[in-house]
Amino acid sequence: MMLKNGKSSPRLTAPKEKEQTPPSPHHIQGVFGWNMKQRRLERGLTQEQLAEKTGTSIDTIKRYESGKYDGIRLDMACYIADALGVPLQMLLPQQQERSPEHLLCEAEALIHTARELCKTK
């Protein structure tokens, strides 16, 4: 872009997203997305590149990273881990605290995933 004084101006871009804090360990989707994004950034990959490596859309990668999705298929979680070069366990919440509430959240997530898998058969 050329300014009136004849000098060029750098292209305007949207402000960068503020650094977020990790989600609660009880929010499984949030933790998965947070870990996924951190590993992607460590490897210097864009969302587009990760989508291409996993055979999914950029919108899907964005939803996973934001933690705003209802569930993820196990095969997709494995594709993502493989594309990032990490074991799947690195993307999952760490099992330090196993309170009854935490176990209930895990059970609900597993039930939801099982229902989704049954729908696809």
C-alpha cells in the first residue's frame, strides 16, 4: 500500500490472538485442543498444513483446537497425533487427579464417543 508521502506501508493484519491459559483438566476436549495446538506450533505447522496431513478440513482443525466440538473419532485423534509426531497420550489430559467428578467426565466423554461410533456403522 502506497502512502501519500510515497513510502510504502506494511500490510495491515488482524491483531494476534492473546496467549491463552490451558483449560481445566476436567474439560477433555479443551485439553486435547490445547495440547494439539501447542504441538502444532512447536513443529512450525499451520492449521492448513495439519489439515492436509490428517485429511480433514481447516475448519475441523480450528474446532478441535478451540475445544468447541462434541467429540472426536478415535481414528482422527490418532491421525492428528501421528501427523504431529507424538503419541496420542501427549494430546490427552494427564491423569494426576482422579476425583469422582473427573471420572464422571471421562465416562461421559467415552459414552458420547461410543454413541458417535455406533452411528457411523
